[in-house]
Amino acid sequence: MAYFKLVEYDKPSLRDPALVQGLPGIGLVGKLAVDYIIEELKLPKIAELYSGYLLLPEGNAGVFIELNGTFNLPRYEFYLYRDESKDVVFLAGNTQPVAWGQYDVAERVLDYFESLGGKRVIVVCGTTAAASGEERVYCAADDPETVEELKKHGFRVSLSGSVTGAAGVLPGLAKVRGMKSLILMGSTQRTYMDPEAAKEVIKALVKLLDIKIDLGNLDKMIDEFKKREEEMAKLSELWERMAERARREPEQPWYV
Amino acid sequence: MAYFKLVEYDKPSLRDPALVQGLPGIGLVGKLAVDYIIEELKLPKIAELYSGYLLLPEGNAGVFIELNGTFNLPRYEFYLYRDESKDVVFLAGNTQPVAWGQYDVAERVLDYFESLGGKRVIVVCGTTAAASGEERVYCAADDPETVEELKKHGFRVSLSGSVTGAAGVLPGLAKVRGMKSLILMGSTQRTYMDPEAAKEVIKALVKLLDIKIDLGNLDKMIDEFKKREEEMAKLSELWERMAERARREPEQPWYV
Amino acid sequence: MAYFKLVEYDKPSLRDPALVQGLPGIGLVGKLAVDYIIEELKLPKIAELYSGYLLLPEGNAGVFIELNGTFNLPRYEFYLYRDESKDVVFLAGNTQPVAWGQYDVAERVLDYFESLGGKRVIVVCGTTAAASGEERVYCAADDPETVEELKKHGFRVSLSGSVTGAAGVLPGLAKVRGMKSLILMGSTQRTYMDPEAAKEVIKALVKLLDIKIDLGNLDKMIDEFKKREEEMAKLSELWERMAERARREPEQPWYV
Amino acid sequence: MAYFKLVEYDKPSLRDPALVQGLPGIGLVGKLAVDYIIEELKLPKIAELYSGYLLLPEGNAGVFIELNGTFNLPRYEFYLYRDESKDVVFLAGNTQPVAWGQYDVAERVLDYFESLGGKRVIVVCGTTAAASGEERVYCAADDPETVEELKKHGFRVSLSGSVTGAAGVLPGLAKVRGMKSLILMGSTQRTYMDPEAAKEVIKALVKLLDIKIDLGNLDKMIDEFKKREEEMAKLSELWERMAERARREPEQPWYV
């Protein structure tokens, strides 16, 4: 039996909560979206899940060292959003389960979420499917009726293909349990991280769940991020020009 | 313990049923054969089996997205054929178990099949062994007597070698349980898919099980498939001629 | 829990039996030795062990097809040698467990062997350590006293290094159980198979266990094997000469 | 369930012992440090832990052959240090668990250590983070208070990054259990082994745990080690000069 340990900081009584999962994946879209909501709204942590299937990003077991010199095993963290009319549990994490642990980890998440009375699962992630204009968010759902509803919200419907990793397994297993589940995918062409796609996904969540959140800080982060991208682009252009000059004048050392 | 979930839509009372498994493999022969029978005869689904060992074809856990925007985990599906004198359970699927899950998945299939009163297992698949003329189907069986019977039906006997994957493990484990089991392999030289080999396998099943089925639609599919193959062949011939012309006239840009 | 199934054909009452394991490995030395003894003495099979950790040699799950068209899962087979004064159980097999199943499989073997009253384990295998003259068999044992005894029999003592696979794990786990165990390694420089090294190992077993066996058929097999090796060597020499001639006369087609 | 076997040679009654783990890893720093302490102080062995997750360094299951011709499975060994005021358990080993067994093995270690009444875990290992002067030992801890204390001892605080393998998993899981835990990392730039970094780590342990030990033999080993390094450096210089001469005089055979 693989190692699992659920640490509960609070055992809240919730009103038909939804679960929103955002983990590392394509363009870090899902993780950026959920992390931003948690940070911006200063949501309290209610639980942590540890597992022998949650490894460091490079595939080794081990601990992350935080900026203050403390260490922690890779883990899932559950945060609670509450307003006058509803409850939402956000699931954030710094890693995905290894391939052969995806089902076990997702089952533990669903067990915990059911113990909170939850029956609806939403996953946010990135997709490399291209999109343009207003419709930068793709969707898929457990049944055709939900697909139709999502269409009315302006999301594009994914037709064929697959969703890999925890972003697919969690809603897939939720469906087998008879829970409602859907996937929101922010279209991205960036490989490392894409805060703009994350913003589209946050807007989609706001629309679906009627969450109150200010996107001002996210816009600042996007501006900052784009400025750095431009600087990097200029630097690599400069670098290439120097390299070419060195190639054209091989007799001269390049630093002259 | 790996994740397993059997969803039963019907608990039929069956008369000594046979199980026929056809999963993705060499030339897609087994899958094409069983899928055609299920589609053509509009067989009702009686059960689904989900497992953490059933991954997407590329080896990741995840969900398939269907053409209507809904998603499903990879799964085995059981369909029921009945006529006045007999019952046959067909096992279809969109994936094979991972190597280390083959035994566990096959054991679950046999447990379920035994709960239906079944004691005979047939697997259909492809083989790269060459064959010609009338005898395009190879066979192997759990005991020499069955091998002799299959020979009389005109099948070629496999002598040495191995059958890998679910097509070997299911009948192998059935034999250890004392069940009768045999393998029918359609000879194919095509790597991606071979509907002609699938047709030979369907004819073999018809002969062995006395199933009533019209192969007209299959013949149409084969014609269609061959036409496309020819178009592809012409296209690649054209492409090669253009490439050669470009090679012979290097001073000229190729598009002149 | 991985799949295991022990099939017992006989439940003999044994007199402090030894277990001798010979499985596929370096130069096939261990397998050839044990298979020869079983064949030559026509030993009866008393049990088979099936496991989800016993895969086909290429690492896939599946079945072997025998020369008569029947199939079998990879398995361990236990055979019984008896003479007036002692009993020996021989363990033969057509595969080794996968790396992550070595301990579980070896534990099942030891459980079964202990149920027969056994307390002594001998493993035969090959080694790439060079040796010459009379001393072509290396040894290692669970305690220094046994090492000294083996030395007196003329075996070379392995000093440092490791024994990988089932040939190491079975005696290693036997030692942890407090059983006596030792390893006999036939020195071989052949990669595929080495019947001469196997003969040295059989002679070592005869010496240690006082087994009565005629090696005449083995000598015939070795002669046969060497003759084929020589033919292969001549063929590849001829092939190389033809290839060189083709290289020296590039204008001519090679078949002129 | 994976194979685990704890062999206890002694069941000592201990006074709030600390556990110090030093296993093979970067620069062999942790292993060299703990092995030196055990050897120099001739600590008695109190237990061994065997596991199917402890493989040979190359990733195969098997046994090590010792210099006297006996064999042993890879294992963890527990040694006991006692003086008038305190007890320390040292954990040494000749291998690390495979990636997917790290959690299970660490849990067994913690179970055993808790059965001895222990609540504090220290891991020593190497790190490739560069350091200079007096501060050649990096540290990380389970909470910020311990980090502050370690700083006062003159250790550098790791800020971000990760600790992989058993050196991270053991303290990570200890933290989840509510035990105190910390990591001491000797900075090393040597890939194979670094006895100088090990010395820094031993000095750190002496400071933290107030252990009495003579480092004279370690200094001799370091001198010996450096002498051999210099000889190797001279040899490879000579080798390169010969190779270069051969390159400059291509018409001549290199051995003239």
C-alpha cells in the first residue's frame, strides 16, 4: 500500500461545495489560476495530503526547500473559499502524481471531498489547442447536457483528443462515482508559463462559480512578465548578432 | 491495491457463454473484428471495467474526449450477443493494460466472466507471421486436442513463438483456472490497421461460434480503406518525383 | 497484491531436501545445467508457480507457444530427484522475475520449499569472471565456514562483486530466514549460451550432492554445439571476404 | 506488499535518542561520515533492515559478495552510540531505496526508531551548492526556529532548491509525524567521493550532538586520498601529452 497521509487543519461544515483543482501542467495554466485565487483572497488552508506518489518535478522522491530554509515533502493543499451563498474548495499543489499513482491519489482526493459533502468537480488546466478572440477557454464535461450549458457561457467544446494527467483522471473518476465534473482548458502556446491563459481561466471560474475577485494584481504580474519576456528577446537577439559577427570574422577573437 | 471498478448495466442469466476479447494490438486486427461485430449487430452493453492499469495509448493516465465533448477514462466494455441457442460476451476496449497490470486486469475479467457462468475464452488478435491463400488465420490453444480441432477448421497452427500482451495473458490465466481457451491470430503485414485481416478473423469466429452476421458493411469499409491507401501511395510517389527533380537541379529553387 | 498461483501435482514427504535453482542468466549456464539433469534423469514435475512478475524475455506479459501449438504463461517448474538416501528439488524456469518482483517471487519459492521441509538452497548460474584449468567454478556462501568447505572441493571463492537477479536474491533471502545457502557460478566468456560451463556446474553439483547422472548426452550436445559454432565462424569469414571484394571493386555489382 | 524484514540484535532501552542517517549520495559525503564514526568508535550493531526496495547500485536486485566470499542482500544497518549523557542511533547502508520505495522504507525506519523512543532525526549528505571558508556545511530544518539555531552554529541556510532521495524523504516524513528533523549538507564539487566534505559534516555532527571522536584516522585517509588523486592527475597529463604528440605526427605510428 502506498503512503498516504491526510492532515486536516479544520473540519468545516460546508454547503454543497464545488472542488476546483489547479496543478502544474501545460503552461502552468491551472496552477497559476488557482494559486492566484488563493493568494489574492488569502484563503485559509484546511488540509494537506501527502503521498508516496507525489515526487519532485524531476521524478525523484525528496523535499522542497522553502525560502526560509525549512523543507516540505511535495503535497496537495486544500483551501476554502466561502461567501454568503456558497463554499468552494480549491486544490493546489507543487507537483503531479507519478503516472502509476494518478488513480490512487485522485481517489483519495475524492474520498476527502465527499467527506466534506462535495459532489461537483472542476479542473482547470492548459491546452495546446489553438484559440483566438474571446473564446480562449476550451471545455469538456461528464455529460452532453453540461457541455451544452458550457457552450452557452462562451466556452469552446473540445471535440476528440485527450486530457492527460491529474487534470483528466480526477474528473474521470468523479464521473465513475456519479459526481458532476467538468474541465476548463486555457489555450496556450507558451511552454514554460502563461499567466495570460491563466487569467482567461480565472475569468471562466468567476463566471461559473460567481466568485468575487480583483484581477488587478494579476494584470500587474502579466505586465511584469511580458516586460521580462521582451528583455529576454532583446538579449538573445543581441547575443545572436555578436555570434554572427564572430562567425564572419573568424581570424579575430570575438571580443575585439 | 490498484483501482478497479466494475459497472454492471445488466445482470443477465446466460447459457454457458463464450468470451471473445478483441483489443488494440498488431494491425488493430482484434479490435477491428470485435468492434465490427458489436456495431453491426448493435449488441447491448452489459458492463464496463475501469482500472488504474488502463492508460491512454501514449502511456499517460487521463481521459479520452469523445466527439460530443464528453470525456471518459480508458475502459473495457462488455457486450452481449444472444440468439436462440447460445450466448457470447464480447470484450472491447480502447487500450491495453500497462505491462505490470496485465495479470490483475485479466484476473478481473475472468472473475466477472465466471460470475456470468462462462468457462470458454477466445482471443482474437493480429500476428506478423506471414500466411497466404485460404489460411490467413493462425491458432493456438490450451491443449493439443483443441489444436487438432482448430486444424480441421482450416486454421494454421502456431509452432513456437509467443503472444504478447492481453491477447496472451487472458487465455494463459484462463488455462491456469482450468478454463478452455484459444487464440485466433489474423496474419497482417500492415502496421497501423488491417481491416482485411480483421475480416478473416471475423469469418473464423463465425465458423467457430456459428454467429449470424452480414459482412457487407465491412467489405465497403475495406474498399474505402484501400482507395485511400492508393491515394496516399500516389501522393507520396508525386512527392518523391518532385523531390528528385529538386535534387537534380540544385541551382534552381525547387518551386520554379 | 501481485498474481501468484502455485499448482501442486504431488505433495511428497521429503527427507531434508536441498533446493537447486537454475534459471536463464549469463551464458544460460544455470538453466542448461538444471534442464539437463531434469531431462537426463526424467525427473517428475511436482509443482508449478505462476506469477504476474514472470514475463516473456523481452519484458512483455504474454504466453509462450510450444511446438505443438499449445500455449503457457511463463512459469517456474519444480522437479523431484530421489535416491535411496536423499531428496533434491530442482527449480527450472523459462524466465527470471522482473526486477521489482524478485523478492516476492523468491519468498514464494522459499515458502513452498519450507512447506516441503527444506532448509538448504543451492543456486547455479554463470559468471563472467575468468577462470582456467580445473577451477572453472566460483562459489559464495552464507557463512565463512561453508566458504571454507567449498574451497576444499576445489571451487574458487568469489571475493567482492555481486550476483544479480534471482541467482542472488534467492540465497540472500534464504540466509535472512536462517537457511543454509550457497551459489555455484560457472565461468563463461560466451554471451548467448555455454554448455561447457554448464557441464562444469553439473559436475560441481554431482560432487556436492552425490547425484548419479550420465554426462554422455551432454558431451554429445557440446560436440554438436561446437561444430555449429565452427560452421558459423566459417560462414561469417566467407561473408566478410565477399564483402571486402565488393568494396575493392565498386564499379562491379557484387554478385558478378 | 513489498518485502520488509527487521532483524534486531539488541533491544536497548534508550534515553531520547537522535537518529543520524548517512547513505550513499552526492560525493558519498553522508555515507563516508557515518561509516567513519561507526568504524572509529567501534559502535555495536543493534539491527538490520532488509527490503525489496533496496537494490544493488546498478538497479538490479541481487547480493553483494563480501571480501571473505560470503554474500548479503543490500540492507540498512543500525548502530548505537552511548555515552554517560546520551544515546544516538546511526543508520548506515550500502544503497538507497529505489525511487518508488523511498516512502515505504523511510516509514519503516521511523517506525523502528519510534519503537526505540526516538523523536529527533538528523540526515547528513552532500550538496553541489558551492561554499567557501569556514562555512562548508549547508542546513535545512523542519521549522524556522531550528533554522535560526543552526545558523548560530555557523551553518549556511539552504534557500530554495530540493534535497532528493532518502536524505530528503526521511526528514520530510519525520516532519509529517511531528518529529524534529534537520539536514546537514557538506558542500562538494567531487563527483565520486569527497572525504574532506565528509570531515566537515562529522565536525558539524560533533558540534550538534557533542560526540567524542578522534579525527586523526580521517585525516590520514584524506592525505592518502589526495596523494592518489595527484598521481591520477599526473597520469592523465602524461596520457594527454602522448595523445597530442600522436595527433601532431599523424604519419608516424604513435608508438614510435
